[in-house]
Amino acid sequence: MKILFLTLGSIELASSRTRVFQYIPYLREWGAKCKVVVQGERARGKETEVRRLWRKYVLPWMRFVRFLANVFCYDVIFIQKVLIPEWIFILIQWLGKPIVFDFDDAIYTINPSGLSISRDRHRFDHIVKHSNLVVLENEYNRRQVETLGQYNILIITGPIDINRYQPRAKIVNGREVVIGWIGSSTTTPDLELVWPVLRKLVVKYPNVRVELVGATGLLGVEPTYVTIKPWSLDSEVDDLARFDIGIMPLADNEWTRGKGGYKLLQYMAMGIPCVASPVGVNVNIVRDGVNGFLVRSVLEWEQALERLIRDHELRRRMGEEGRRIAIQEYSFEVSVQKLIGALKAIKSYGNKFS
């Protein structure tokens, strides 16, 4: 089978990395021929206005042309989170190519951080309705897709590369306890929900420190107990290895209910216990009291974190259980078999031009 992928971003973009690029070796081992066309490009540092306009408007269309030039040569077209123009979608259908559409966030609504694709809702609806298969992150997004009449759905949460993310030995005696978070500029505002708790705990427990990887724009952060590091693909595993407790606070709204829970899977694969808000897919990934805690109020956040700070054995047990769940339920080894089965089915079925 020959599969052509159109991705939202490069391997540095988490959704493209986990839902396309890291599948490629497994798919090639299975015998598939794979090609990836990257549609978008992130801004890198300061750029001129000409460069910004080129990156935002000209480059995507050049890549669409490249993508279309390759469509003829492939059996299945896999579109990851890109809302392609309807005429391109219809052309692919007319050529008789089965189409897979994959997305892992609530891209049909407005991100509270300010990112919105609501202007493209019509395009989203069309792609979802007429794809041969829609691959999703969670049940909340499944319900949204089913309202559009699409029922050929595959749910793959994550997945996580358990060979890349592995537990590392930690020094216990005399070592500080690190409460860690990994994310980006768009998810940094979520930390405001727990900031008072973190400030209180580091005062109460002198051996506690907070590490934030990828956070930007935080105000009033005391550098004495907080370390903020830029995210990079090369250093993220080393950064995660310093965490003793991983957190994922979330507000409860339409955007967060449809979000992926990738940072939780990273914690779990690394053997790190999780504390998270019970929003969206978090309630499926975190089993309260088993591999972490689901907490709602400020008091519950404080109590859960305090239990883990005080009890190394509890951290160890929850971390081991999280690793076991990550391997058995969310690893690429498990998910790729689901994806291959679905790809075989739509290849056999052919295109449903409608």
C-alpha cells in the first residue's frame, strides 16, 4: 500500500510528530510506501513582513501543488489536521483515492488562547462528512463528528513512543522533589489554575521545586523555586526525566474537552505520576488513585500534590502503573495495528464519492 500524508507541521509539531511522523517506521516495516508533505511552517524568531507573508500565504499553496502532484501515485491519502480547500478534496475523490482525515484537538471550535479556525468550519464539516475514515483522539470529538453523519471513526489516543520515553533512575535521599509541566505558549495560561497551590507548597516544603518546559508569558514567577526552560525535541526527554510529579491543569470548556492528553502520556511513559483536571480525555488516561489523581478544586490540587510530595513509595507505585498502562493501551505498537487494520479496510472498500 502506498500512503501519501499531508501534515499540519513538521516533526517538531507535537500533533504531526505523534500522529504521522512516528508512525512511518512502523508502516514501512509493515510494507507500506509512505511520503509526507508538510503543509505549514512555524515562524522562527523575528522575521520580515515579506517573509511572514511568504510563509503564511505563498508557501502553503506551493506545498498544496506539491501534494496534488503526488496524489496520482498513492493509494490512500492521509490528511492530518489540514483543512484543505473543498475543490482539492473533491479532486482527490474524483481520482478515486480513499481519504483519511485525522485531528486530535477541538479544531471545530475556538481556542480560548486566541487561535481559531471557526472561519473554516464549513470546510471542516465538508472534510469530516465525506472522508472515508476519520481518526480522532477522544470520545468527545467522536460525538461532534457523529453529529455530521460520519460514523466510520477510529479513536487513537496519543499515541506515545514508549521506547523514546522511558523511566530513569532517580536519587531519593536528599533529593528535591520536582513538580513538572511540559507544554507550549498556547497551553501556558492553564498554569494559572494551580499557581497559588504551587507557590504555597514550595514555601511549605523547602525541597520542592517547580520546572516548566515550554512555558511563556508567565507573570509574577519567583525564579528562586521555578525553572522555566524552552522546549526542544532534542532535550524534552532529559527535561521530563527530572520530574517526580507531572501536572496537567485544564479549564473546562469546549476546546479543552476536545484536547488531546499527550503530556499525560509522556509522564506515564516516563514512570511519572500525574495530577490532572478531570476534563476531556484526561478522565480516561488518568485512573484516579492508580496512576495519578484527578482533582477539581484548589484544595484537591493541594492535597493530591502534598500526598505525592510526602510519599516516595506512592510516587513509585503510581509511576510504574502509569508506565504499564502507557505500554498496554497507548503505545505505537498497539495503535499502529489499529491504524493498519483501518487502512486495509478503506483500501479494500475504495472511495465513497458523495
